[in-house]
Amino acid sequence: MAFQEMVKKIRLSLVRLPAIGYGQIPEVPAYILRDLWTGNSVYGMHLVKGEFIYQDYVISLYPGQWGDKNLSCEIIGKLHGFSWLRDMRELGTENARLAARNLVTDWIGNSPSSYDSVVYRPITLADRIVNWLGFYDFFAASAEKYFHQQFMRRIMKEGRYVVAMLLLDNHTHENFTLLKAALALALCMPEQFDLIPKISKFLQSELAEQILEDGIHIERNPEIQLYVLRDLTEIRLMYQLINMRPPSELILALDNVSRALRALRHGDGRLALFNGSSENEAHFIDRVLSNSTQKRVAMTDMKAGGYIRCFANRSTLLIDSGVPPKKVDIKYLGALSFEFSAGKQRLIVNCGAGGSSAWRSALAGTAAHSVLKLSNTESVLLEDNQLKDLNFKVESIHEMTEGAHWVELSHNGWQKAYGAIYHRKFYLSADGQDLRGEETLDFDQSYPFTIRFHLHPSVKVEEKLVEIRKNEKEKIFVLSFQHPQEGKQIWWFRFSDAEGKVENSVYFGEKVRLATKQIVLYNLHQSKKSDVEENRTSITKFEKQDKQSVLNEEQEEGSDYVAIFHNQNDDAKIWQRNTADHVSVGMPEDLSEKTSEIQRQSEINSSLNHSNIKNIQNDKEKITKIRWALRRKT
């Protein structure tokens, strides 16, 4: 590894020398590449005015002014990657064309000189080349000869860096963008055509390293899955542009990656929030899928990638059944978390990925996912952001009969610290109107834990006492929403053998922070107070540092992180509440109605039947079970 780094530094140093042996630089590209994707004309209008809009930020962008030094690396990468040219092209006016050309001219004439800055990171460099060449027809084709000379000379200089970086030792999704940029350079510079066989060889190697047999990318992030599919689609079109047959591995990967991406979408057409993903735009996802392959089916078996998809009558249940990926900077600890949508409306979600580094770190924790968290300890132990327990395993079973789904999962993340195995079961009815769950911790003694169900911001939640049986009231949570296409719907969330509360939460599905709510279930049967206090001191060093970093950074942002993920209900006193105050001690009888939808009839009924709770309580020192159900009310 050290030798490879040394070789790469030597290659990059040689690139800075004058361009010798690269032949004559053409006045125009040999092939005109065209960007396939649509932009935002409103953003294009602001760019013409000198304003770059990114998420909640408005940044000055005009010749001589490229933001300020205090911008985050992410924003700097967007500015100097030139993807915003797409928005100016979408606007399509002559003013937009001239403004885009002036910005490119200014950057070439006054480009940053430091090769250690984010401006020259591999991914930013590759984006810049691809976007310059992809939008050449928009901003450069009608320019004067002097501009073409300067532009093509800069393209060659940038391209030499990309080619020097093709010694790919870190297998991440950014490598596909690098290969795409190198291939674009080879097509546009006749003297570089001999690079194509080398690029094809690297591409085949990266596909074997990064794409699993079920089409899931090794980073297990649905949004990265989308970007990888976009890059592979563009690479295939470049081969077709020069009438060269793409590698067979690329064609197979396009089919599998697209099918897996379809499986990770909710009914609204956007992506599920697992492992740092955001929703992204449905129209962009549709466009990438339509350009990638002619197949229109979703992947059904994603065991290698660690996802389970259950679809029943327009209801979608998505479950993370994998382990945290290895080749990512931040590991999201949401094993066995799930999301649920009814038609185009999301109900149960994960929190997503925050914009600031502090929020990203906070939202990577188990508590930011719709899943159980034991004794304020993350589900996966990390050390230097690597798996500390290499024996961490997730097991899953998914069966479907007559349209109904049955899923069983478990992981051993708390076995070493607490001797506990976490089991989770789901049942989704064939009509998609009934979702049931069972949470089980199998261990020698009981510890405090919470089960969180984060709600989409458009879902309202209200606590009610409802008389399910004569003279017996039960506390339930009423979920309601008004969707433009789905209309008004009401869902009842019911639970047994637990204390339930509605608390604050946050949602970063659209890359900006939105306030929302979460349903939190607390287990009723706990160990002695001394045991609880002892286990609270076992919070990992990682968690302590993570929490403190969030508190420090979010003082300026006014963060409610502590109230959401580390509120006072995590203190030991919550476990000493009088359980007589809790009215929902059993799952109502109507949730154990017989169904002919699945062969596991007896097992489902017994696991959700009110009469079985007494037997579980008798054995509560070894097994703790909490059952819940989400059913639509008509």
C-alpha cells in the first residue's frame, strides 16, 4: 500500500511537467459529448445573476468571485465541478450561454494553483472534465478561436491528472466517475485513443470489485447506487458513440444495478434512506433508469447486498438486512431498520443524512433509525470507524405466500457486551393495509431499550385512548396524512407490553433539516437500578466523542439533537415508572384474526395473540418481547 501511494505521488508529480509526448492538441473535441440529464431553470436564472444555490445556501458565483474560504468541502466541490452548467443549459437563453462561458474562461485564467486543495480532488477533477465536455455544445461551440485554444489546452492538463490517478487502489464509487472522465478525454483527444483498452480493463476490474451479484453496490447506499448507474450509463453511451462494443461485464452490471435500484424506491419514486442516502428527485431517477436498460423489473433477491423488499398492493416495506459497508467514511449503524410507505406516502422512515459533519455523524447512530437500541449502546461496535467485532452477523428469512410477506431477522451486535441476540419479525398482509412487528431480545437479564419509529414530516400523530373491548381502553397512536394523490388516510399504531410516547425527531430526506415526530416504545420489565446505571457507563468512547462533537458544532445551529436521540427518557429513572399507568398491556384480540394469506398462520397468530403475553411475562428474565401493529382504518 505504501509503495502504491509512492508510485501515485510520482505519477502526479510528472503530470505537472510540460505536456511532452501528448501530440498536438486539437482545436475542438474529436467527438461532441452531450449530457443526458435535465437541470433546474430557476437555479439557472440565479446563476446568470451571480448566485449559486445549493440546499439552503446562496453563494456568490461570478467572474472573480467563487464563494469564500469558509465554504464546506462539499460546496467547494460542487462549485468547481461545474455540474451547475446543467441548470444554465436548462434555462437556455443567450445570457445563460455567455454567463457560462465567462465563468469557464475566468476559471481557466485564474484557476487555483494548490494541487492539495479540494478543487483538485479526483472526484472534483473528474466532474469538471465530464461537465466541460458534456456541455461544450452549449457554452463553447460558438466561441472564438482563442477560447477554444485555451479550453482544449486546459482539458488536456486536467485530463493528464485523471489518467495519472487511474492506479485505483481504493475501490469506491468515485472510481467510476474517474473512469468516465478518462474515457471522455480519450474520445475527445485523437492522440489519446490508445487509452481506451486500458480504461476498459480498469472498468472490468472495478465492476468485479464493487458490484455484488444482486446488483447492489458495496457501499450499500441507495443514492450512491443511483450515481453508479448514472456513470455506467454514460460510459456505455461513450462506447456507442465511437461504435465500439462495451465490455460484456458493463452490460450485465447495468441490468443488475438498475433492477436493484428499482427495488430501493418507495411508491413516490424516490429512494429509501439507508446508509447515508437521501431521497433524490423521482424524475431524475426515472431518467437514469430509462437510459440504462430496457428492463423494467425490480430485483427480488438482494441477500448479497443486504436488503429486503416487500411489496403488497402498493404498500412498500424496505428492510436493511446487511452489515455496515467497509469502504465508507461514516458507518451507518441501522442494522434491521425499516421504512414503510403506503402508495406514494411515506409513513415510517429513517432520519437520513445531515448536511454538516456533526449531523452526519449523529444520524449515523442506531437511534436515528427505525429500529431497537439497547441500553444506549450502538448496534455495531466500532473502533476508528472500523468494525470492532468482526463476528457481527445478520441473518434473515423472507417468505411470501398468496401475496403476504413474512420476514424474520436477527443480529448479534449486543451479544459480546450484554449476551443479547436481537430478533425482529415482520408480517405484511396481501392487501398492504396491515403491517405487524415483533421485537425480541433474548438474553439472561433485562436491560433498558427503546424502539423508535421515525415518522415522515407530512404524517401527523396523535395519542388517543380507544375502547377496543367493552370497558377496556387502550392507548394507541393515530397516524394521519393528506396526500394529493393518495387522499386522506388514517392508520392506527398499536403495541403491547411496552410504554409508548411521541417525541421530537428530524428528517433529512431532502438534504435539509425538517422537524418531525417519532413513536418511541420503552420496555416495561427492567433490571435493578444499579444494573441500569452500570450499563449506562458502558457507552463506547466513539459515542461519547460523537455526542460531544455534535453539541459543540450545533451550538451555532440551535440543534435539538440531544432532545431527539439522547433525551432525558434515556436516563435510568424512566425504567422505574409504575407499569400500572400503562393501559396497553396486551395486543387486542382483533389483531389475531385468522388469515389464509400465508402458511405460517399458526405462528403469526400465536406471536401476535393477546393470550400469549402472560406466558412471555413468566419468562421475562430470559426473553423480552414487544409487539406492534400498523393498520389502516377505513
